[in-house]
Amino acid sequence: MGGLQKKKYERGSATNYITRNKARKKLQLSLPDFRRLCILKGIYPHEPKHKKKVNKGSTAARTFYLLKDIRFLLHEPIVGKFRDYKVFVRKLKRAYAKTEYSSVERLKDNKPTYKLDHIIKERYPSFIDALRDIDDALCMCFLFSTFARTGKCHVQTIQLCRRLTVEWMNFVIASRALRKVFISIKGIYYQAEVMGQLITWLVPYQFSHDHPTDVDYRVMATFTELYTTLLGFINFRLYHSLNLLYPPKLDSKTQAELKQEDEDDYAMNSESYLEKLSALSASLARVVSTAEEEEAQLDQFPVEGEDMEKMEAREKEQKQQEAQKKLFEGLKFFLNREVPRESLAFVIRCFGGEVSWDKSVCIGSTYEVTDETITHHIVDRPSIDKQYINRYYIQPQWVYDCVNAKILLPVEDYFLGVTLPPHLSPFVEEKDGDYVPPEKLKIMALQRGEKPAQEQEEEDEEDEEDEEEEDDDNEDDDNEDDDNEDDEEEESQEKNLKKMEQQRSQGKSLQVKVTPGKMKVENAARLEQEEKAEEKRLAIMMMKKKEKYLYDKIMFGKKRKIREANKLAAKRKAHDDAEKSKKKKARK
């Protein structure tokens, strides 16, 4: 029969994909520019289901993109800007080679630039979408803001990242949106709640960087270029939602307080303003200064499909959040030189506390160490020479643990030179059957307003030790009485045995008591449990093979979790026993 012969690889999945080289040639871009464009537009490679068909029978390793994505990139205005920049570089090289310095200056003044505003609007149609995707942007900007001014990345990028991150931290302080903090090996994790969205980011420690050689900083810089634009848009919108000026400005009152005679020694005029803003110790200026008024309490009604119990639980949670926001209100902190200033100032200010430090450490200190109203002095060294009676000297971990526990924890465990309790992660939520550390149980008891079980056990142990010591003292006195009692008991037993032997020899029957029988009472709860267990066993027997396999897997997982929890509990018990024995030896 006649007709057109079907050719291979001209329909189906083979026509839906395009290789990276073909896509690059179609767009007339170099590989670095193509990679940069894909990062900015959010275009990623795809792994075809039938790779051999798409690769036209070849098994060679190739990177594939969707053809519709590449066609979408053809109409991108930035592609034209990339080409203009390539022409600009070529002209600049030629002008330098011919030593035409006037042409060089003219070309630099007319350097082609582009904006990413339209890409941000395209990728994030609503503001909530942008907030949901801000985690990576914050992590990258905080990382770049800590970089040294080396040749790895542009100085302007580092400065921009620093400015945007400082603006973000000031917004979190003004809105009191911080919820959780965790100090890890990588850095410090923060979690804030902004417009109902939980945002988690990581801030690296302020150490000198040893730039790794296996990291492509050009790719990171491209991501940062996108993220700085996104973060700028978000900061602008968030500041206006709180009636704050953007770019942020310090309140005129606090600015006058921070004005120092010798502030020129710390920074230049151009830098001192950003330094004051990054000190995080001053409040921000508002668009319209409004007097603080008591908010009228609105009537609460249950949402659709919500009963009264859920509404009460929601109200209770809201009250707890409001109380947490005022956790450090009325407290004044002073930071010693060796503690991480920026992190502690950020956390303390987020919960309503006042904070200051020595003016030689950083610009922006609000009061001196001699201030008598200071309640907590944060120190990270074994001891301090000069101490004031009217304040607590504590280690920095107390601040972070209080935030995670949502209450002010007892300061006795955090005094100078004391071994600190474990710093528990607030991001771990234990389920039924999981191992819960004793420190977590102690915090939960404190949250309920109860006396922790751990303290009661320690008191009981101390009482037992005291009793043991008293017993050791009284043992010598009681030994003689015990010996006499033992002799009397032995004599009475011998007399009874002699009487029984005499009765047997005379043929007399021994006295035997007959007691009436008692009716056995069945335990109803136990019977019910046995019936349920039997029903469960029969139900398992009646399962299909597939269902039985799935049930066995679920039960195996549960048993494994229980075994792991028991193993951790046994390890902890062994550790606690070893610590107790060490303490006893130290006392002796």
C-alpha cells in the first residue's frame, strides 16, 4: 500500500526536547551567558523518560531542555542586552589597544545595563509567592554580606547584600516576627513568621573566609543578582505595611541619642549611617508618627467548619504568641566584648528588650556598663573581675534557650563557669513513641508551671545520700543489738523444732488449719483487653497478602522507632549514672 513512510525521531517525545548545545546555538549565546539566562528565568534541564529515543538512538550523556522553555527564552529582552554587552567589551578592548582613552571613558559612561524587575514580577505573580521563596534569597545574601573584599566577587554586590540584610533584620525587629533560634555548627538558624508564612534562614558566623577552589562563584553571583532584586522588592513592601520609611531612617529622637562627639573615629560620614542602622539598637522612623493607642478587642467568631474548641485553641495560641513577643520587655542587657554582638542584639530587640555594649566595640551603644538599671550582663568567659550586685551575670545561651522555650528560664543553670545544659533544637517536634530528652521534659514542665521532675529526683537523691551517711554512722551502734536479736530468734526456732519432733515420736497428729475458699473475681478490664487482642489477631489473619505485607512494614517501622528510643534512653541513663558516681567520688 502507498503512503508516506514514517520516519524515526520526528514525532513524540523526541520532538519535545532539545540538547543544550542546540539550545545555545538557537539563542546565539555563549555557555556562561546561556547558564546565566536559565538561572535568572528559572529554566532547568529535564531528564526524559525514554532517553534513548530522545537522543535518537545514541546513549551518549547529554543535557536536555524542554523545547517550549527555549522558545519562551527567545523573546526575553535580556538576551539582547547580553549581546550588547559582548559588543561593548569588544569595543573597549580595541580602544585600550589603540590607547584611545577618551573613547574608553565614553564607552564606560554608556555601558549597557539591564534590570530584573520584569523577571521578578513574572516569576512571582503575588507577594505571598515571593515570601514563600525568600528563604534561599536570605541565606545567599547573608552569606555574601560576610565575604571579605577580595577579587572573588564585586565589592558593590557585598555592600548591597549587607544593606539588604540589615534592612530585613530591622523589619523583623520592628514587627517582632522572630519565633525560633538555633545555634548550629554551620551558623545560626532563625525562623520568623511574616504574613502567616514561616521563613527560615541561616546566618554564618563572622569568621574569616577561606574561599574553596571547587565552588563556581560566577553561578553564585548570578543567583545573588536575582535574589538582591527580589529582597529589595520585598523589603520595600514590608516596610510600607508597617508604616515605616524606606529606605529606613532612624527615629529623630534615637538619632540624637546616638550622636557622639567622637563618632568620626569609628566610621566615615558616608558609612556611619549604615553602621548605626546595622547596630540594631535604635528604632526606625515612621511615615506618620502615631501615638500609641490601646487596640480595641474585636469579637471572635468561629471560621466556617470550625467548632468552639478549635476557636478556643486558636485564641490560646494567639495569646501565647503575644506573650512571647514581650518576653524581654522591661529587661536591660549589656553585652561583653567577647559575645556575638549582632546576633544577641537582634534576638533581644525582637522580643522587646533593651541592649547595649561598650562604645569601643561598635557604634550605636545606648548606655554604659555602669548603668544601675541593667538587669542581665551577658559574658562568655569563666569569670569577670568587677561585678555589680544588682544584675545577673549569665552566658549567651540563656537568651536563645528562653526564646525557644517561650518563657524566662531560671538563670542558675547559666551562671559564669557553670556547665551549660544541652542546646535543644526548636525545629525538632517529638511524636508519640519518640525519645524525649530530660531537658525537654523539664522545659515542658516549666511551661505548664509545674516543678520539673528532674529537680525533684535530684532532691530525693540528696536526701537518700544524707540518709545513707546517717545510716553509716548508726551502723556501728546497731550491730551489737542486731547480734543479740539474731541469737534470740535462733533459740526460739530450735525450741519449736524440738516440740514438733516430740509430737511425731509420741504419734500425735500435727495441728492443721482448714480455711474456707474464696471466690475468684474476674478483672473486667483485663478481659476486655484480651478480647480486643484476640479480635486484632483474627483481623490480621483475615488480611489479604498485599495488605498483610503493608501492615508488617508499618509495624516493623514502629518497632524500630521504639527500639531506637529505648536505646537512646539507655544511653542517657548510663551517662547520668556515670555522672552521679563521679559526683559521689568528688564529695568523698
